[in-house]
Amino acid sequence: MSTFLAHVGRFSARHRLVVIGAWLVIVATLIGALLVGSGSGSTAAADVSIPDSPASQALERMNEEFPTDAAAAGATLQFVFHPGNGTVSDPAVAAEIAGVLSDAAALPGVEAVTDPFDPARPYVSADQSIAVATLTYGDLSADEQVASYDAALALQSATPSDLGAELGGNLVPLGAPAPGIGEGVGVVIAFLVLILTFGSLIAAGVNLLIAVFGVGISLVGVLAYGAFFPVGENSIILASMLGLAVGIDYSLFILSRFRIELRGGKSVEDAVARATGTAGTAVVFAGLTVIVALVALLVANLSFITEMGVAAAAAVAVAVLLALTLLPAIMRTMGTRALPKTQRTELANGSVWQEGAVQKRGLMRAWGSVVVNRPVLSVIAGVLILVVVALPFLSMKTAFNVPGGADPSSTERTAYNLIVDEFGGSQSPLIVLAEGDDITTKTAGIEADLAALDGAQLVVPAKISADGSMARIILIPAGSPIDEQTKDLVHSIREGADAVTGVHLEVTGETAIGIDQDAALMSALIKYIVVIVVISMLLLIVMFRSLLIPLIATLGYLLSVAASFGASTAVFQWGWLDPVIAAPQGDPMLSLLPLLLVGVLFGLAMDYQVFLVSRIKEMHDSGLAPKQAIREGFARSGPVLVAAATIMTVVFGGFATGTFAIGASIAFGLMVGVLADAFIVRLVLMPAMLSLLGESAWWLPAWLDKILPNIDTDGHALDAEPATAEDNRVPVGV
């Protein structure tokens, strides 16, 4: 493979305009497809539901039997009043409430406002502390939704503070706010890290440019596809994050090897070919591992999860192709300007750096020596740190969506919680469908059984379908949709679904659907992790020709994921680091978040593993003793790994300080995962375990050694390649 990739790199270097033109044609084609698709008027939204879940199937049955109730109702908001002094029934307070509701009736888009004191349908708590009025809206366009909601918020803000008015519900779909200063600072720091790593502004700019260009191509491609077929926002988020992460890593790895080959005295073209053949092989295997793992999301058997995996896999594939084609073309254009001026001067004076020589000094060599000399202590310390950080993971809670809005401190969430505290889960009731013969005579008994269940607060009398075969019973739970008590209530109903002879019960509604979706995603997560473990083991065995190294790498990845989950739970569920993290805290993690973290962290972990161990293997295969090979490989690949991980840490850290809860939680989990995987698993546990195992780390059964393909990650086949006669030296002033 190294020979083939070297030829690809050399071709790209010799035909730069062809390569650059080809990528520009690809971009133009995707933009054209996007424009054509956008002009077709397709506005379908991606379906993020799980149609095969029990609650979803029950909802379809209910809509068939009760078609008039299935008609879409207008959007609603709730004015919740909880006065600080007195009760809502006090004449003065009641008069103020009436005045606010009179103003509410005149708001744009409002068709009806309920009276909480209406004797026929009162909506007042038993202790008279809370009154709730519902504002019903007609069909509104997107702009009208924003204007109507802003008007309602303005009215709520203008009410006297002692009236305690809160506005529940939201007419405007949740969206990400504009990027804050943290994101920009993260990108700037990442660029500075690249400059410090390369010592060259040009090389740093090229590295970042290739990564950003790759993300741009991926996003245009995903959006072009979305112009014809529905694509979810989560697919775009995952493709962007993973595309940027691996794009920086792949270019950084190949560009670093290119600079090493230049310093070794090779011509620019030979250096491009050698870097693409050696580092490019590692990039291909790292990318292939991630792509296969992402496509393996098919095992979840959920359409929107599969869509996310395919979109992210496409972004990774683009990053790999750019690193193997466009980057060599640009490296050929840069030439020795990819090196710092001092190193260019050395080359001009005929001084050649011997890459194979033993390095006597350097921070990474010192770090590697400490770990190699004290492997047991390093392993114990590294594992202990990861386990401690991961401990909160044991109490992690997930929910498909969080009712009452994304911000626990908002008026929307306050109103929602006030209603839950006084009226239970009336905002998201359970709908129980009872189907069977002579159902009318059995509904009273069924209602009594439901009312007796733990977690049930109120049972609304049944409504019978037109043909008399089904009864629909509204059950109001005592808690909110994400309370464990409510989940247990749903499970209890299903466990007793056939308790009444000749009758079968099913439960549906928004709450039951959310519980099913959460369970389905957790099941998909377990399947996905199993598939990832198998895939990583197989591909790493092929690359490193070892059984123990892939096992250690995979176990280390799982520790990193656990640490990421644990830290995210402590911060976003428990509320730790509240002064630092601006995003709202105190809610369960979204069910989709663990899948996103597992996918992106797997991509980065494989990058770091391949970058580090491929160089150690190269040193070992050259004849060095195991510990010496670890030191030398660590000293050469460590700086690249540290730079890549630092870049990802500051970029994700910038997003983690934002105010958007979903984006901040994803970014924070990734930041912790990168820190854990790069700086503890790869730079401490991996070299320490290799030191403990010695030669046995590279053990492979003879029968397996014979059947495994030889991919030549060290680039030995390139040694037979003829070098070009191009002079590598440049004037001192260049």
C-alpha cells in the first residue's frame, strides 16, 4: 500500500493544477446540486422518530380509531400565575390576572384564551396558589411564530413581579444561537498551536486550510443531499465535528512527515512521495477504521442514526482523500518553505538531519523515558485517574428530549415545573388504549386498575371508538415525563397489558414515545460499542500485526469514553463547574449524546493510536530493542500527537463555553475524551504497557501471520524507489 500511496502523492505533486482543478470541479458540482435542490422547493424535515416502537404503533392505531381527535390542534402557550402574596382567588389578584389575560387575547395570532376560574373547566390548584390560562394560536408561518412568541414574552415580562407570571410552551423551534467568543478563541489558539508545532506560518495555515476546506466540501455535500432528501441537524453536527477533527489530524501527520523527509535531505518531490507513502498509509487505516465503524451504525436499525453515520463517514472519507491528493499538491508548492527559516538555512548549507539517529534530548523523549522506566506506576496512576473521572457515569440519566425547554432557569421551564408540582404530568399525559370484545362494560374496572398503579395521579373516563372495539383512557402521571416514577408507570401498564380477560392494553402519547425512543437509543449504543470493539480489534491487528496492542488500544478507548461520560454527567447533570460553563445545567443527558461522543471519540482515538504506535513499530522493525523503540518512536510521534490533541482540546473547549446546551454538552464531552485518550491512554498507558510486555507486545500466532496482508506501514518498499535529481537546497534568505 505504501508504494501505491507514494505514487499517488508523487502524481499529485507533479500535476498540481489537475488535482486542484479536480477538487474545484467537485465543489462546483456539489454547489450546483445544492442550488438545484433548493430551487425544487423541498421542505421536508428529517424524521427523528422511531416508528416501530410500541408507543408509536399504538399512536397510529389510536389515530385510526379516533380520527377526529387526530386532527392537528393549534399551538398553545400557558400563562402560569403564582403570586408571592395571597392566593390567586383573592379579589385583587384575580383582577390583575383578568387584566393580563385580556391583554393576552389581543396578542397577534391568539385565537382563544381560557379562563382559569371558569366553573365548568377550572385550572386552579387545590391550595389556590397557582392558576393556569391557555393561549391557543391558529396556523402561523415561521416569521409569525417568532413575532407572536416575542409579543407573549413581552407581556409576561411587563406583568407585576408580585403576580409571579410565567410563560410556558414555546412557539419557536429550538435552534442554536449565534457563535460566541469562545468558539473564535478556540480556533485562534488552535492556529497558534500549529504555528508553534511547525515553526512556520505557511505550514500552519495549510494544515488548517485543508481541514476547513474538507469540512466545507462535506457540509455542502450533506446539504446538497438534504435538498432532495430530508437530513437531520444532528447529521450535520456530527459530520462537521468529526470532519474538522480528523481533517486537522490527517494533514498534521502527513505534513509533519514531509518536513522530516525534507530535513533528511530528500528532494521536495521525493519527500512528498515518502510522506504520502508512510504517514499516508497510517492515515488510510485510521480513516478506514473510523469509516467502517460509522457505517456500522446500521446495526442500530434506526434511520436517523444510520443517516448520521453515513454523513460522518463521508466527511472522514473526504478528509482522507484531501490528505492524499490536495495536500501533496500544496506541499509541492510550499517546498522547503514548510520548514522554519533556521532549518532552511541548515539545508542550504548542506547540513542534513539524520532522522534515524537516536535523539538525546527533548521533552517528549524525557516523558517517554519516565513512562518506560516506571511502567507499573504509570499504568496504576493513569487507570486510577480515568476511573475516578468516570465514576459519575454510574448515575448518568438520559432522555430523548427534556420537557419544558432546554434552559432550567427559563420562564418556560419554571412554568412547566409549577404545573407538574401542582397538577402532575397533565401537560404530557399517558394515553392508554384498551381493545377487546365488549369493551364498554370493562372500562370501569380498567380505569380503577390504572388509578391504583404507583405514579398515577388521575384517570380521565374513557372515550369509546365508533365501532365500540377500543377505549381511550387518559392517565395523568404524578411526575414529569422524564421521572423514573413515570417510566416505571409505563412499564407497569405494559406488564399488566393482558390482565383483564379478552382485553389488551397499549400505552402511547408523547411521554410513552419519548421513553421508548430513549430505550431504543440506549440499546443502539450498546450494539454500536460492541461493533466498534470488534472492528477496531480486527483492523488494528492487520496494521500492527499484534494481538495485544489492539486489545490495549481498545480497552484504553473504552476508558476514555467512560471518562467523557462521567465528566459530562458531573457537569451537565449534577451542575459542577457552573461558574465556568455558561450553558444551562441540571438536566439528564440527551439520549443521542452518548452515540455522538462514542463516534467522534473513536475517530480521534484511532488517529492517536495509529500516529503513535506506527512510529514505535517502525523503530522496532528497524532493529531497536522494545524499550528503545518506544523511546524513539515516542520522541518522534509524541509532538505530533500532543499538537493534534491540544488543537482539538482548545477547539472543543471553545464550544463548551457557549450558551447552547446541546452544543456545549457535546463539545465538553469531546474535550474531556480527547484529554483522557491522548494524554493518558496514548501517552501514558500505551507506552507503559508496551514496556511491560516487551517483545511479547508484538506477538502474533504463526498461522495468523501467514494469512494477514502485509500493508508495509513502515514504507520499506519505498527504499527501492529511485530518487529524483531535484536539488533540495534553497538560498539562505528564502
